[in-house]
Amino acid sequence: MVRLESSARAPRRARREISELLARAGRTDLVDAAELIVDELVTDAVLHGSGPITFSATYTAGTLRVGIEDCSARPPVLRQPQDYGESGRGLLLVEGVAASWGNELRPGGKVIWLELH
């Protein structure tokens, strides 16, 4: 588990953490997809969440499980972006790449989780 400050540096640190985990697991084939969706979710936590962000990732039995927790109880909303809009695609990317994903309310905030196989 890694605490990230809610800043523009947070997505980069989360990408580095996920890349190192997958390299240790010998699953470099998952790095691009994992970095993409981790970047999107951590960026969303910085932009739309509040407080510090906690990032966790485990790889066991062929499954990468990632959790991103922030201090906002507001759940993420999957929406249809405008054709030329510059935002609104993050959760669509997660939905298209992750095997499964969801969110859970926790005392003091929420966690968004995802799995890749």
C-alpha cells in the first residue's frame, strides 16, 4: 500500500509502482494496460476526489488487483463523453480494459478497484 499526495505527480508514481510489481511477477505483458487504467483512476482521484490517495496492487494466481482509495464518498460515474470533449473517457477505458472493476464506500471515502487477468 502506497500513500500518494493528491497532486499531478501521483499518477506517475502509481504507474511506476504497477510497472515494478508486474516486472517482479514476470508479467510485463500487462504493463501497458495496467499503467493506462491506473493512470486514469489516480488522475480521477486527484481531480474529483479529496484528501490523500492510497494505492494498492497485488498480483496472485494470474490476477492483478488494484485499489485506489480517496477521501470522497462520491462514487465514480461512467458517462458518455462528448465527441470532441477533452475528458470523460477514463472509466470507459477502465471498462474496456479491466476484466472487472467496481467501487465500495469505506469510512471516510471510497475505493475503486479493478482486476486484470
